[in-house]
Amino acid sequence: MGAVCCRAQPIDFDGEANLFHFILLRCVGKGAFGKVRVVQHKQTRELYALKYINKAKCVKMKAVANIVQERRLLEEIDHPFVVNMRYAFQDDENCFFVLDLMLGGDLRFHLERLGALPEEVVKFYVAEIGSALAFLHEHRIIHRDLKPDNILLDERGHAHLTDFNIAVHYSERRLLTGVAGSMAYMAPEILAKRGYTYTIDWWSLGVCAYELIFGRRPFRGKTNSDLTHSISKDSLRFPEDAESKCSRAGLQALKGFLERDPSRRLACKPGGEDFGEVKRHPWFQNIDWETLETKEQIAPFIPDSKKANFDASHELEELLLEDNPLRARQRKERDISSLSAEMRQMEEQFTPYDFKKMQRRSYYPQTQIVSTVTATSSTGPASSRPATPMTIGNDPQDYPFNQKHTESGIAIADSPVVEMEDMSEKGH
């Protein structure tokens, strides 16, 4: 008898999504316990970013609840200026997010190379990300980690918000109290520990806009204590050549976002229209808001498609150093009750998702408590990160707030942490 030929099992595209549905392409980033690579759906030929998180490392870093929370929140979100989730699934080793592919690099990548960005470019990004924030806040979601590292550009130059690892629901009835985010971008009300709400995202957007225009942050300090004092007490100052880089209307908008009193902050006034106030601001008078969200407008900066907008060393590392490279594997039969509580939580709560088959739903309100430390790879494949924590002027605010968990690769710059959480973060 001749040799028996082994044929690959046919792929069931009508069933739940799994790794067999995708062609694995280049590895473009990594974090503490996850990696990001480009993938192509075998049936539709669409390209996506695949973020995969090692379950064992996730358990070890006590971040299971964060992964579940991120999975749930992303199901509630679908917006033109957000890196949206398209599929979610897991195998025995990893949890997988399949997300919109961003090929234009993150704003940290471009800021590092250019030093600063023109005012008109920054204003365009602020308008787009402001639109995303307004959507999130309408759905009672606070991002809590807005910074240039988490703003990704598509190939046409449009900005998208990513990394919902420490995002939470909020309620008007009870303020949040968890100290969460990347310290240099934290609003003063977080550091004061007297409670906060969605207003913190607009402060962070102001810090981003200031940094992108002037190439430095508005509040600085040599130690965490000094930085906390600067954010809480120092007067907002602009560089001596500020008016050569930013219009008076732009400076006025920055002052509005960086108002310490949340009730007077731009987009945060009680009883107001929130984002409507931003739209009416003189700085945005030349923005056509009707066509903004349809992406009909031509972005003022188009990333160079001929250059890699991320650190190419990730792919080389995957080829040379990875002892267990990613590949599609059939799931093993197992008794879930025999698993640890954390592994069981992922099996039960990191549920499959297919954007073409399922209606997005809200998990608000929740009673899920987020883990005390968060660290995960960023969702966009173009989220380049240097090999060590990035420093501008060697200020400590460029380092993760909790330096025990400094990452390498795609998510190292200003890695977020949650220092303290309580039930008000997730429910009520």
C-alpha cells in the first residue's frame, strides 16, 4: 500500500472565529505578556492587527480581570476614531484580539522623529480623538490612559484611540477613586485622590496636544513627588516662542483643556453640551465636523507608506529568539473545573466575538474589580516602542508610574498602572 497522505482539516468559516481563520504575517510589537502581529483573514482577505496575550503570564502578573474588562468594553465600542475589535477568541495558551489595522504609526513614534508637529496637524488629531472621547463618554466609558503612544494613525493619516486595558465604566452617582493611568498625563483630580469622572480624559488630551505642538510636556519633575506637585500646583506656562508655533486660539484651547477645576475645563462644564463646546471653540472654526467622522477630509499629514512606522526588530526577535512561535493549534479536551480560578475566569469570561455575527452590547453596570497592575501590548501594529523606556529630557514622568513593571517592546513607554481600585470603578 502507498503512503497515506495527511490532508489539512477544512476550515469552518461559519463557526466561531479561531486562529485557523487567519494567515499569520509579520510580528510588529510586544509587551509584557503579549505580542502584536499583522494577520489576514483567509476568507475575506482583510488585514487586521492580532493582539495575543499569554494566559500563564497574564495570571502571573495578576491582570486577568483587566483582559476580561478590555474584552467586554471593546464589544461596546464601534467608532471611526477608535481601534475597534473585530474578533475575539482563545486557545489553550493565548487570548486573542483581532483589531483594526493601523499602518501609520503612533504619535509617539512620529513625535520622536520630528521633535514637534505643526499646529494644524495637532488640531486635526485633537478633533478626531475628541470625537472618540465624546462617543466613549456618551457610553459611560473613561479611557484613563490617553497619551501619544495610544493614538495610532491609519495609512491615510487619521487618528485612532487604542489600548482600553484600564478603561472603566463610570456613574454620575459615584466618583471613581482608583489612581490609574500614565503619571505624566494624569489629571490633578486623580492625584488628589478625592474622586474623579470623565473629565480626566479631556485633561490628558490637553497634555497630548501641548506635547505634540511644543515637543515637551506642560508639567515636569525630577521625581514622582515633584511631578505630582507640578501637575497639582504649577502655573501653566508656554515656551518663549509659543506664538510662533501656536495661534492665540490654540493657546486658549490648551488652557481650556488644562484647567485644573474640572467644572471649568473645556468640554466639561456642568449642564453643557460637552463636545459641543469644543466644536464651537475658535480654534476649531475651520474644522468641518459633518465630514470629520466620515473621514472624507484629507488629513494634513500622510504617513510614508514606503517606510515601516514601527520597530522592525520585533520580527527579527520573533524569528531568532522565540522558543514557542505562534501557530494555530486545536484545543485540547479539558475539564474546566480542574483549572485554577484565574484560568477558569478567562475560559468563561473571555468569550468569542465576531463583528459580522454579533450585536454589540453593554456590560454596564458591572461588579468586576480590575487587577491592581496592568501591563499589556498596545493594540495597533504600528505602535513602535524603543528598547528602553523613552525619555524626553530624562524626566521620570517618561517612565512607568510603577517602575517594577517596566516593559520592553511595544508598550513600554509610560506603561499604565492601577494603584488602587474599589467597587465604585466597576459597578453602580
